[in-house]
Amino acid sequence: MAKLDSLQKRLDLAEEASKGLIDSTTPGFGKLVDADMETVSTRMKALQTQQQLAIQALNIANQAPQAMLQLFR
């Protein structure tokens, strides 16, 4: 019986230690996910800005030949 009590006590201690680890690491994981999402969001905004600038550059480049054609009309 003493052996079972000893094993139960060790299991209880291991369970408490595991719960402590889970409680201490969970907020850290949350912060890592938040930081990663912020990085991804910033990168996406930068790519969207590049895309908008490229579209504007193409519009400007397409307007130049049209302006030249109008001079000859």
C-alpha cells in the first residue's frame, strides 16, 4: 500500500509540473503567433503597395503612346 501511495504522489507531482509547463508556455506561443501574424500582415501590405505602384506605372506607360498618336491627328 505504501508503494501505491508513493507512486500516486509521484504521479501527482508530475501532473502538477506538466500543468505548470503548459501554463507558462501557452502565453509565449500566443505571442509568437501574434508576432508572426503581424509580420505577415506587414509583408502583405508592402506587396499590395508594390502591386498598386506597378499598375500605376503601366497606366502611365500606356498613356504616353496615346498622347503621341493624338499629336498626329
